[in-house]
Amino acid sequence: MPLSNYILLSAVMFSIGAVGVMLRRNTIVVFMCIEIMLNAVNLSFVTFSKLHNDISGQVGVFFVMVVAAAEAAVGLAIMISVFRSILSVETTDSSELKL
Amino acid sequence: MTELLWYITAALAIGSGLGVVMLRMPLYSALSLVLHLFTMAAMFAFLDAHFLATTQIIVYAGAIMVLVIFVIMLLSLEGTEKRPSIFLIGIAGAAAFGLLYMMAPAIRRTFPMTGGSLQGDVGTIGKSLYTDYIFSFEIASLLIMVAIVGAVVLAKRIKKNAT
């Protein structure tokens, strides 16, 4: 399989994730779309690692996974804490700081 | 045979990615994302990154998605948001497809057909991780530590009579 196909797939997945972040109102779905974008970047990391015959790209993916796990724990805790105070996780409902 | 499998996996990846964005119930989005993470693990396996494929399934599909689904069920979220108009989705899809159609030949020209013979097994990654990237590795452990404490502090119920 030519490596360009992986790059194209990565571009498509990143665009889908970005569109989801912009369109969706539910914070958890936005969070999941960010995960899709991270995965798209991971795929291109691994592809470039294969292209240059260098393991550093895959080590980078490992660190992205670590940061994503930390982000998931803290992000979901924030969502629970927001849900406790305003009983909703929609982005349009948490507009206290809006002028 | 491998080529056919690749295209099936890619179609599944795009379909499940679209499912995450389009489905109204957050739980269905989460299940769609699990499928997406599995197809991405398959893509890593196609690229001979065996360690990452396994880690992807264990960490993402195993740990993170369980956490997400747990939170969705805890908050008993239902799909309350309106679906964006079909017209806008059509315009966005057409624009994305057009851009990709223009980009694809350039990308195909630039990249060689196949890469090197790199095998991303545990030994190779571990060696690099514990020599060149040892500082980042330690920082990552610190980050996870901070994340655990932060998650507990944020999600803890604050008592009414506390200051």
C-alpha cells in the first residue's frame, strides 16, 4: 500500500474531527472529536516514521497517547464538575463569562 | 488481499469517524469512536507498528473509552442538540472533497510507494524510549501523576459547610 494513502486518510480523519469540534454542542462529543484528530495525527506520525525508517515518530505517538489519557481524566472530571453546577454539558449553556 | 483489507479498514475508519460527528446520542458516538480506534489500531498494524497497535487497543479502546462511556452513563446524557442543516453539511462536504481531490495528486507524487523495513516492536521502541527520550518519559510520568490528582480534586463533591 503506497504511503500517500495513509497521509490522505489521516487528512480526511483530521478534517472530520475538526468539523465535529466546530459543529457539535455536547462537550463530551467535542472531546471525542478531539480524540479523532489526535488519532489522525498519530497515523501520520507512524507513516512518516515508516517513510524515514526512524523509530522517533512512534515514540512521539506513545507520548501523544500518554497526554491524551491525562487529558481524558482531567477533561471528564471538569465535565462532571460543570454538570453538577449547571446540570448540562452543552457548550451553549455554560455562558456565565459571556458579556 | 492486503490491499482489499486496507480499503475496507479505511472505509470503516471514515464511516465510524463520520458516525461520531453525525450521531445524535453521545453514547452512540462513543461506540462509533471505539470502532474508529480499532480501525486506527489496524492501520498501525498495517504500518508494522505492532507495539502501538496493541497500545492503541489497550489504552484508548480499553481505558479512555471506558471512562468516557462511564461518564456518559453517569450523567445520563441524551441527544438534545439540533441536527445542523443538510445544506451546510453538503457545502462543507463538497468543499472538503474538492480540496482533497486537488491535493491528492500532489501527495501521491511526493511520497514514495513504500517506506523502509522498520518494525515498531517493543524492543525497538523501548530502547529509544529509555535512551534518547528518557527525560520526556519521566516528565510523562509526572504528567500522569498530576492528572490523577487533578481529576480527583475536580470531581470530588465539595461539602456545603466547607470554606
